[in-house]
Amino acid sequence: MTDAANDRPARAYVAPPARKVAGARRNPNALGIDDHTAPRWLRSLAGVSWRLILVVLAICIVFYAVWHVLLLFVALFLACVFTAVLRPLVDWLSKAMPRGLATGLGLMSGIVFFLGLLTYVGYSIVDQWDDLSKQFSTGITQITDFLESGKLPFTITNDQIVKWIDSGQQWLQDHAGELATQAASRAGSVVEIFTALALAIFCTVFFLARGKEMWTWFLNQLPARHRETWQIAGGAGWYTFSGYTRGTVLIALTDGALAFILLLILGVPLAAPLAVLVFIGAFVPLVGAPTAMVVAMIVALAANGLWSAVFVGIGIALIGQFEGHILQPFIMGKQVSIHPVVIALVVTAGTLTGGLLGAVIAVPLVAVFWAIFSRLRTVDPPMSVDEADDDVEPDDDEPQIDDDEPVKAR
């Protein structure tokens, strides 16, 4: 039986059926086949797009959260500004006295300077108000005569001006209730402003007195492997923010002093208040100080005539050139390396999103973020201008690869 069993023909080997993979028909990659239906550039663009969407969504969430605690955000921003401006003075005073006493003395010096500035402005307005009202009446008469003289392509008569004034008075009477409601809401805003200032001063005291200890405590709450990164980012951000803040204050003081000297030489009334207006306007980059000087031009036009306004305008241009070509590079240095085009776009975006407050805080925030990003990133070797401007053309001898052609497995 053994031989009979061995004489039976052997069965041919049959391979097992191919293993089915779930979703293989819909996803060819499941079988190891690279069969993309979209070109490579479209896949890359889609990957970048959804990442950008996530970044924009995160920024929107941050803006939404800040908007609901805007008072707290403004107070902390002002506290950082006060700390950046007063810290050199407090550090110098702390060499001869305890840190707490130096902090109080430095803070009181800043408050006295600010109140003294407001007092001087108020005294100047009260002292020159009678003369200014007479000059304004004469100046407005001159302007009206000039408009009626026909020297311009258009003519404005006295009757038209009277009609416009009557229309303005009628509009005020018709909207008196709305204006009263807005005034009441502004009263609440004034309370919020004083609350923000009080909170900012309170935080400034601790930032000046125990700022280093507070920063060290924050770093110690982080894991040890992340502390160095946060330390580098915080140092770069504070270096840029403090340099920008102190530089802006120095530039604003210089612009105000130059405007005051110019207005005094030209005999423009209210030189001190207008100089303070220029000082405040300098905190809005690019447009703040020129806008304040335009107000000075209007005052000069109404009080002293056309040529006085022209000379004020020439002085505005000279002060702007001096600030842009000498003050900004010398004072700011390399602490804030942002192109003027970027500053203009940032100021516009900040104004559209947050009004005057957005215009003030947009540039320092972008400068801080860019400083942190530049400090933490790894930069490849830069290209020269000629290399970046060269037109790259494909070589005729080099074989061209079509992104739509599937890659063959080797």
C-alpha cells in the first residue's frame, strides 16, 4: 500500500488568492502605488493653504479674546511702556538708594513731568486765548475774502458760507439727543481710561521694583528643556520693545521741541499746545506728527495769513526729513529693523481694526514678534540682489519631468 500511495500523481501548487486590502480601489497608496491625481504644485499649495488657515484662525481667536479683556490688555501695554521708559532712570537711582525708593522716585518724576506738561499747555491756552480769538476772526475774514476774490478755479460767496453755518446749526439741533447719548457713553470711556491708567501704574511699580524676580519665577514654572527658548524669546522681545519705546519718546520730544522753536520764530499763536500735539502725534508712526503739524498750518493760516502757513509747511517737511534720515537710524539703530513699507501697512491695518489704539500699538507688537521670530529661526545663506533678479530658464539638454506623469517603481 505504500508503493501504491507513492505512485499517485502529485497535485500542482496553487497560489493563495491575493489579499484584499480595504479601500484599495479608492486609495491606491494602500497597495504601495503612487498614483496622485493632482499635480505636485497643487498638493504643495493645498498643504500650505490649510496651515495658513489654521494660523489665521488662531490669530482671530487671540483678537477675539483680547477684545473681551481690552481694558486689561491696554493696562498691561501701558505698564510695559512706562517700565521701558523709566527703567534706565530707576536703575541709575538704585545705585545710590534701595530699589524700592528708586522706583517710587522714578515713578513720581514721570508723573510730575506729565502733569507739568499739561499745566504748561493749559496756562498757554488761557494766556493767549484773547489774542488768539481776535487773530482767528481776522484770519477767517482774510480767508473768506480770498475765496470770494475769484483767484481760485471756484468761487465761494459769503451767502454760501452763511448757509453752511445755518445747516450745521440745524443739524446740531436735529441730532441733539444722539449727541447727548454719545457724550454719556464717552463719560464711561473716561472712567475706563482712568481705570486703565491706575492699573498700569500699579503694575509698573512691581515691574520696576521686582521685574527680574517675576521673570525668573515665570521661567522656573516651565520645564527645563523649554526655559532657554523662552529666555531667548523674552530677551529679544523686551530688547526690541524697550528700544522702540524709548526711541519713540526721544523722537517725539525732539519733534515737539523743533516744532515749538519753528512756531515761535514764525509768531504762530499757541506754539506750546501745538508742540505738545506734535509730541503726542509722534507716537503714531509716519502719520501722527505730520497730521499734528497740519493743524499748526491751519492755525497759522487763520491767525497770520497764507505765507505763515506756507513757511510752517516747509518746516514740517524739513522736520520730517531730519527725523527720517537722522533721528530714526541714530536712535532706533538695529533694535527695530522694519521697512517703512511694512510700517505703513501695519499702521493702516491697526487703524482699520482698532482705530487710534490699533495704530499706536500695531508697530511695536509687530516689531516684537519679528524680533522673536528672527532670533529663533535658522537662516539659510542669503542670496544677492543679482541672483534674486536673474531669470531662471530650463536647460534644453536637461530632461523635463511632468508632474502629472506617475512615478514608476524601480
